[in-house]
Amino acid sequence: MNSGEPIVLYDYWRSSSAYRVRIALSLKGLDFDLVPVNLLTSEHRTTAHLARNPQGLVPALEIDGICLTQSLAMIEYLDETRPNPRLLPTDAGGRARVRALSDAIAMEIHPVCNLSVAAHVAELTESDDVAKAAWMRHFITKGLEAFEGLLDHPATGRFCHGDAPTMADCCLIPQLYNARRWGVDFTRHARINAISEASQTVGAIETAHPDHVGAPPETSAV
């Protein structure tokens, strides 16, 4: 399916969910318009954005005359409608494994390490930024340790599943970006570290990096 209409991604530069979708779009060689939604100025709570995504989250993806929410649903839609290159394997077992790896990041690590969650915990406990950073490091470290164990599998190759990037890598690479931001050292995890290094040789993945997107004007680096 391809309506001929422009693809529009509503995005915040450091959102790991949006970063996943940028990677997927770039890997598939798709042209898309990037519309920043500034989380720090609560632009995601405006009437206009809530019409796109009633959850008030980024990203939102306008494509083929519809508007999609939830990053993994977007990536699966892209794979179903634009299957070259594939980000999910053709075999059922492979697809299940890639989904499981993706979920280990998107549904286990990400939710408790969302900035809004950490900020709320800090508010409830009347703690400071040091405590918030410790919270992030604790859960990211724990999650990546488990993910390294999941990669101890015959299907792991140069990337999470085989020798080409999949949806799992679209999830892992943004999580590693967050790990670096919060001072988590994952270099002791040989498989994760090898995938991180391999990803740096893929131009489409590098293009999606937050540094290439850049912060909105007058936005602090949060």
C-alpha cells in the first residue's frame, strides 16, 4: 500500500520511541517529513497533537491516509506494507523472537525509565536529580543484563537476529543511547557491545541518531 501522500513523523529528538521509528524508516529508504513535538514545552498536550495521539505521546505517524500510534505497531505496519528490507523474519519462530527482544526493551526497560515516570518518583520521594539518575541507571543496567542473556541464542548474528538489522535492533540502539546518557557502562556485555559497534557501520541507523535530528530551538538537553 502506498497512497502517494507524504509520510509525516511527529517526533521528539530524544524520544527513544520516535528514534526507533526513524531507524525503521531510514532502513527502508523512505522519505519522510519530520515534525518536532517539543515535550519540554508540553506541545504533546496540545489539542492538535492529542487529535493525532489521544495518549499525548510521541511518535505519531501519518502514512497512507491513516495516523498510527505506538512505535512497534508503526514498524510492523511498515514491514507489512513496505517489506524491503524486512525488519521481521519470514518464519514464525523468528518473528516471535524478534518481537520478544523488542518487547524486552519497549515494554520492560522503557516504561520504568520514561522521564515522566522518573520525574514523578522524584516528586513523590522529594528526591533530587542524583536520585533520578540512580533510578535510571538501576533499571537500564538490570534490563540490559537480561537482554544480553536473551542474545545468548543461535539466531543472534551480527545483529540481534541474524546479520541484518531487525525491529529488535530498532529498539536496542535507542536504549543504548539512553544508557550512555545516564552513565550506564554496557561494554562488558559482549553481544550488546558488538551489535552497537555493527550499527555504527550502517548509514541508515546513523542518520536516525538524535544528534542528526537536533534539539528544537531554545530546548535544553534533557
